[in-house]
Amino acid sequence: MAGIRVNTGAKRIEVNDDGDYIILNFGDNSFPDRFFSMIDRVQQHGDECRKKLEEIGSEHKEGSEDYVRASAALLRGVHEDIRDEVDGFFGPGTCRKVFGDILPGVELYDEFFTQLMPYFEEAGRERAQRMKKYSAARTGNA
């Protein structure tokens, strides 16, 4: 039977020693915008957290048990929100696959995003290379 297969540009990336993976679908033209929108929302969570930490500092003496408890509860909530953003974008269970059975902190998310950037760069180079065949000079529209 004859058939065709279109390379959608999806990259399957292994994220742990158990063989779990995530998929970055660079052929989806909404992917970059959705990714950066997710990053913006994560940043917004961080900005809101800083403000709330200042409020906690004005209500409780820094280092006191009340301060530590309130700060820990706030940070847990923020990190849960970030986990939900990441899982919402990459797919359910992504954070469990990448980080294991912990609630990751900002530094781990930063490492995760940093390790993803070469895939974005490679996809950009590949797309630019493919688009060269549509250049005005090549198609006779120069």
C-alpha cells in the first residue's frame, strides 16, 4: 500500500534513565508562542511570590517560626503553580518524569529550560535551512 509520512518536526527527548520522554513539536506553529507564554506565566508567579514574601516579612520577624512557616507555604504553592504550568505545556506528568517524585524549585526548572534551549536553537537552524528553498532568488522572484 502506498503512503506518505510528513516530518512534523517533533523531537522526542528522553528525560530520565527509565526511558520516559517529552515531545517538542516544532512543526506546530503555535508551539513557540505557547512556550513563551508559559515562560511569561512562570515569571509572573515569581514576581507575585516576591511581593508576597515582602508582605510576610512585614508581618513576621524574619527567621521566626511564623515567618518560616508562611514563607514555606507560599513557596510550596508557587512551585505547585509552576509545576502545573510546565505539565500543562509539555503534557501531564512531565515534572514527575523530569524531576522524579519531588516538588522542584526554581533552580531545577531553570536547569530544565536551559537544557531545552539547544533543541530550540537546532529547530530554528533546521527551519531556516528548509526555508531557503523558498527564497526569492531561488524561485525566480528576485
